[in-house]
Amino acid sequence: MSRAITETMVRVEDVHKSYGRAATAVHALRGVCLEVRRGELVALKGRSGSGKTTLLNIVGGLDTPDRGRVEVDGLDLAGLDEDGLLALRRDRVGFVFQSFGLIPILTAAENVGVPMRLRRTDPRAREERVQLLLSLVGLADHAAQRPGELSGGQQQRVAVARALANDPALLVADEPTGQLDAETGHAVMELLRAVVHGDHPSGPPAALVATHDTTLLDLADRVLELRDGRIAGH
Ligand SMILES: Nc1ncnc2c1ncn2[C@@H]1O[C@H](COP(=O)(O)OP(=O)(O)O)[C@@H](O)[C@H]1O
Ligand SMILES: [Mg+2]
């Protein structure tokens, strides 16, 4: 096995997160530990309210834990200020959300280009990469269409391409198939799997995908379950 496959991209140790105060506090996470390696797609299951979104947001640098340690791509997130977290989200994490999150007035190509604009990638390199990514997700012929002119499955493919724009170390997907029919959802999950298992110049990313669609769990390399704020069986 090559070194790239075994490299730990996400390390979560004893993470706690509560919302609210005292008697009315909701303890969303109560000591979560997990690891995800490069080239590995880990599915996170658990009923609604079990803390999946909270955990993904913390791992992706969108939220901070009350306690515990989170490392992404070898970086201890506790050591990052707001700018550092911004750079983490821009440069090392690709997000895919249930509701796609595309910008309606931009074309598919422009949406995919947004993260590269934020990083001030040279326009020519950006255009080339946009074409490459749209081809990768099977939408080369739809580059000029706006989200409203695409199906849900196509929109989510654009979102996956956008998530890959800056060659992230980690893909975070929160119920990425939640708004899609079963067949389309399966295709999107297969796409995520192909991305994580594919060839990448700088090594494959890791992926952490929250889903409560049990039919998709077969496509994961590993399935973890959140229950009562902890990973079940740990
Ligand atoms: N911003 C918030 N304020 C208060 N409570 C929250 C907030 N976000 C999540 N929660 C609570 O934390 C728990 C976990 O929520 P969440 O992480 O969204 O779970 P899941 O994604 O598995 O459905 C739930 O009880 C939810 O109501
Ligand atoms: Mg959720």
C-alpha cells in the first residue's frame, strides 16, 4: 500500500459541543473520536439530531468545538484564528451541501471557478481547471447553463466540481443526496467515491459524508454511526 493511502487527513479526538446554557443545553457531541485517511470515503450515519452536521461543521472549520482536538491535513484547528479558518476552508476543504449552494446568477462554469477566484488563481489556469472538473463530473456540455437550468443531480455535480476546485485534502458532504431521488443520489455518491478513489496529482482527498440514506452506505469504505453524541461502538 502506498504511503498516500495511509496518511491520516482527519483526526478528531474527544470533541465536545453543546448549544445553549445550563439546564437547557443541548449536548450535540459528547466525546467524538475518529480518523479518516487519504483516499478513504467514510460515511457518517445517525438519526436526525444525532450531531452529524455539528461534527462536519467542526471538522470543516465552520464551527469550533467546546473541547477536544481536531486536525485536518496535519493542521491543528485550535491554533487557527478567523483568517486561518478561512484559509483552511478555501484551500484544504471542499464542501458539498444538501441544498447544492450554487450561486443562481452564475453559470455552472462560473460557479466551479468561484473558489479559484477567491484564491486569485491565474485566469487561464482557472478556465482550464474548470473545464477539466466539469468533464470529470460529466457536465462538459453544460458549462454555460445556470443552476436553474440544470436538474438537481446536475446541480449537485456542479457542487462536487466546485468542491474540488482547489484540490482539497478533505471533502465534507452533508446529506449530499438528501434532495435527490434514489437513482440520482446513488450516482452522486458514486461520483464522490470515484473522486476519492481516483488519481490526483497531489494525492487523493479524504471524504466524510453524512447520510441517513442506508442504501448509500455500501459505497463507503467505512461507516461510522453517531449515537447520543458519540461514535457508536467506541
Ligand atoms: N445552532 C444551534 N443551536 C442550538 N441547537 C443546535 C444548533 N445546531 C444544532 N443544534 C442541536 O444539536 C443537535 C445535533 O444537531 P445536528 O448536528 O444538526 O444533527 P444532525 O445533522 O445529525 O441532524 C440537535 O439536537 C440540534 O437541535
Ligand atoms: Mg444534519
